[in-house]
Amino acid sequence: MDFPGLRQRLMLAYLTVMAAIVSVSAISLYVFFNRSMREQLDQELIMLAKTAAPSLNIIQEKGMQDLDNELAWQELFSRKKQSLEWFGVNGQTIAKVGKFFPQAPFYEKLLDSFSNTNTLLFQNEDNIRSVTIAIYADEGKGNVLKLKGYIRASESTRDLDATLNQLRLGLWLGGGTAILLISISSVYLTHQAFKPTLRNFQQLKQFAADASHELGTPLTRISFAAEIMLNYPEQISQTSAQKKLQIINRSTEQMKHLLDDLLFLARTDDTYTLNHSEKSDIRIDQLLQQLAEPLRTVAPTKKIDFQFDLNCPLVVKGNASQLNRLFSNLLENAFKYTESGGTVNLSLQKSQKNAIILVRDTGIGIATEHLSSIFKRFWRDERVRKQKKEGSGLGLAISKNIVKKHQGKIKVESQIGLGTCFRVYLPLSKSETVTPLRRYG
């Protein structure tokens, strides 16, 4: 199990979620404050314009000199960066008070925007926000209102923009600090959370390796003693005793094989990678030839037609011992599950980047729904279990493990009663120097 990779993925997922939460919260907070402050500004401008509405008659009748008496509405904008403008019915400027005025003139087309007495016209220009309202007067002729002119209230938005800029900066700094602290805490918490799991896994892994090693020695001694007794049958008077010794010897060999498989899997889990000293350039056709030669002698005794086509000299980079084990497992399965009269075929092909090794048989086949399970440890087909064929269910798990360590791929095609085909893809080596093979087995 790749604990470092799992820990990094968990930490990355935690950081991603927390960063998303912090970002959404900061954006929501900024949008809320921005909208609230701008709505407050609009309400202040509307209030200022409506409060100054009665002054339009004063200016039209008495002029600007009487504006100083209207202290009630002037007090509303005296402390702020606000201004007021009065316009006649035709849009001409009558008077203005303040310092911040929109530069654009009050065009005729803006007058057409007022469809009723409650219409408000908002404008933005540079750093100035303004609202224009129409002023109507009751002429006493059947409740008919007559347009008297317009008032535009304006205010500088520089202070508001500065406040929002400070808020953005604060959210950026606060969010960045929060994510930094979350990152540090996530590293610490993830490390603490994985400590017990990693410790238990290491203990279990060490136990499997130690158990395999410790059990291997007595089993070797048992096997050695049984072989000696079988080699000197005159010392055993009863035939039944010899049969029992044969069973003991065969069972011991099975247990040794199982322990070897367990030890191999314990030492080459998902975190294991081949180092440079374990790899060399190998003529894969020669390695397969070494495996095929003895099987050509065994095949006739089982009445199996064994064919192989290895006339394709290819070089791959890997570990010769492990590759030997990989293809031994595949060929052993092919012979084990092929009945008399069947065929086993071993061939070697070349693609652009890979050496492709095919192991075909006309054996019992594998059901389609089981193809995804055949590489699991200790998995065996129920038909095989009922036939009581020897095996531990670790061979294909080991094969896939070896292929993975060599950056290759293994694929399988099978049909019940028609046979199985394994395809192994191993990357070709770019080197021309090949390490001589030694014989295995």
C-alpha cells in the first residue's frame, strides 16, 4: 500500500476543500459588504435629493441668495463629499452646490427616461455616483401634476472604493494566512492520523516477512529428512509408510512454495521499486527460450501440443529472476489448466515501444465476470477448487506485481471451454549492451 501517496492525496483533498470554503466565504463576505455599502450610498443620495426638492421653487422664484436659509437639507451633505444640482424643465442648469459634479451634461435623452413621478435615474461617472429625480407640482386642476424641473444629488465614491480595497486586501491576507495555517495543521494532523495505521501496517508486513523466513528453515529440514527416507526405502518396511512420507514431502514442497510467494509479495509491495542495481538489459527471447526447452520435453507426457515462436531478438530492461518467475507462473498455469489433447502456445512480438509476450492455451478458460478478480491474492475459480488442483492463488498476483515493477502491462482474454490468452507488454531497452543470462530452476 502506497501510504506516502495516500497521505499526500488526503492532505491535498483536505487543503482543496478548506481553500474552497475560505475562498467562497471571503467572496460572499466581500459581495455582501459591497452591495450593502453601495445600497446605503444610494439611499443617502435619494434622501438628499428628496430633502432638497422644496428648494427648487425657492431657486426658481427668489434665486440662489435664499438657499442659505435652507439649513435643514444643507446639513445632510455639509460633512460629506456630496453635491446638488438643480435643472429646469428643459434640462438647463439653474444652480449647483458642492464640489463633486458629473462631467457629462444633462442630455435631452435623459429627460425621456422619466416615465412617471417615482422614476429615479442613477449614473456612474469616474468616481462619482449620482441620482436624478423629477420634481412635480400640483396645479390644482383635477390632481394633475406638472413637471417643474430636476434635482441631481452626487457623491464621490473614492472613500467607498478605498474602504472596499482595504476590505479586499484584508480578505486576501486573512485568507492566505488561514490557508497557510490550515496547510501546516493538515500536514501535522494527517501525519498524526496515519501514525497508527502505518505502524500497524509495518508490523503486519514485518510479521509476514519474519514468519515466512522463520517457517522456511524447519520446512526445509522436514523436506530434507523426508527425501532421505524416500531415498532409502529399505529402511521402511511398510508401503503405507512410504506413501505417507510422499504426502508429507509433497505437502512440504507446497508450503515452501506458498511461503516463497508470501515472502516475495511482502518484499515487493506497492511501495517497492526496482533500483538501478537490480535492473539490467535482458534478451527476453533467450530468457523465454530457457523456459520453453524443458517444457517441450514435459508436454508429450501430458499429451499437450506445446508450440513456441521466439525468433524475435528483443532487449528489455529489468530483473531476470523476476521475469523468469513471471513467465514461469503463466506457463505453469497454461499447462495446469489445459487438458490432454490441448495446445499451449508461447510467442514473442514487437511493437513500437514494447516487447509483447503471448501465452495462449486451449484450457478450461475463465468466466468473463471473473476476469477482474484473477489477479487478486488467493483468488481461485470454484471449478478449480472442486477439481482440487494444486495451487495457492498467488501466482497471478505475483505476475501482475512483477509486470508493474517493470513499468509494463498485462492483459487477459478468456472464454469458458475455449482457453485463455495472457499478453504481457514490457518496455524495450535503448541499450545495446546485454547481460548474459544464467539458467534458473
